[in-house]
Amino acid sequence: MQNTFTEFSTNAILKIGDEEFLKSYKTAKQPELYTFIRTTNSKAEIIVDSIPYTIEPNSILALTIVQFFEFISGENLVVYQFNREFYCIKDHDQEVSCAGLLFFGNAHIPIIELNERELKKLNILHEVFLDELETEDTIQAEMLRMLMARFIIISTRLLKAKEGFVETTKNTKIDLLREFNMLVESFFKTEHSVSFYADKLFKSPKTLSNTFAKLNTSPLQIIHERIILEAKRLLIYTDKTAKEIAYDIGFDDASHLSRLFKKHTTLSPSDFKKQLKKVS
């Protein structure tokens, strides 16, 4: 079952289907579309950024356009894919509050387990999606966007609950973390200091550190983890040298990245690359 909605005036794309959509990812590549994978009665096996994951039955996984994704196995999946022209995560953040958490968060990959009540709710929503795809009229695109917004809101709420974030009318800690994560996603290749991001958020570095400590992380840890993730992606999926990668990620001296990389992985970028060749 595969359905594709396109809006030629905006180049918007929405795909709704099953594991058939994922068969083109038998070799690792970046999706180009934001992707949700929902398992139903069986588990799925995938690899994201060279790390294998098992998605248990009745779970949701969210992928961004920058992650390298490889589909190994899975049946009876529900797959949603869309581009930013269909639904821009950043532009609609006030509606869905997912940027920097569900997408581009500091967690490597969010997997959300569903209980029976949540599963029933999403099954109903999926049926409405399919019905709307067959209703071709002047408001079809807007209706599909509203349904996708609903799906994202439900997923974000469930992820917040999983991470132990208590919902309040003004949850400043979570919002600050989300904003920080999105800034890091935008600037990590050129800006590596906490003070830069603190200035952007009109906060002091100390305020950021104290706030994030309550969420069991730190601003510098988030910056470094994003840098290391990008370095690993480039080492695994490109032929660039460690020196070229260091310059790509904003290091004038490759030894600076090497020290940071070794601190996080116990290997230098060059040794990491050599290890990959031995495994392959």
C-alpha cells in the first residue's frame, strides 16, 4: 500500500504507505524526507548512522533528512514521509513544539513505545489520513497538513512523557533545550563555544549550564556530541580524510578535532577510519 500526495504549486510531497517505501534504503543513504516509521504487530530492524536498532512492536521512530538510514527488515509497517514544503518543522514549531526534541534533538534517535490506548488513537488517525488522500478537493492539502500536525503533536507529547518532561503551561527548561538544540544544528560547523549559543538565547553560559544540569546534560556536551556525530558520519559514509573532515566541521587545526574525537570514542579519527576498513 503506497500513497503519494503532491502539490505542484509548492513542490510539497507527502508519502503514506508501508515497508515498500523503505526498500530503496537497502543501502545506507540520507532520506531527503522527514520520516516516521511505526511498527504494528512485529518488530523492525534498521541501521541509523551505522548503529543498529531494533524497533519493538507498536512503536514510533522519527528520522531527519540528515541521518544515514538503512532498512534491514520489517513487516506491516506504517510509514509517513514528507518534505519541508509540505510541512516545515521550524515554521510550524509554535503549533507542534517538536523541533529540537522529536527532530534534531540531542538524543541520537527517538523511539516511542505505544500502549493500547495510544495505538488505537493512531490507528484511527491513520484511517482518516487514508480517507483524506482519496478526497481530492481545494482543501485537501490543508487537511493533510492538519492531520500530520496532529500526528507530530501526539508523538512529541509521548516522547516528552518518555523522557520524564512534565508538561506545564510554560515549560521553560524544555523550550530552552529545544531552542539550543536547533541552534546547535544550524551552527555546529562554525561555532563550538557555549557563549555563542548563550548570546543567541539571551542567556548567560552559567544559566544554560544550570538549566541543562536539571535535564542531565550540559550545553558543551550537546555541542561536542553533535560535532562527533557529524565526524563519524563523514568518516563512515565519505572518502574524506580526517584533516578534510576537521576543516568541514570548523577546526582550523585537525589535531583539535582529533583530541575531542578521541576523548569521546577512545580512537583518533584516523584510527576510527582504519577500524572501519577492517570491519568491512
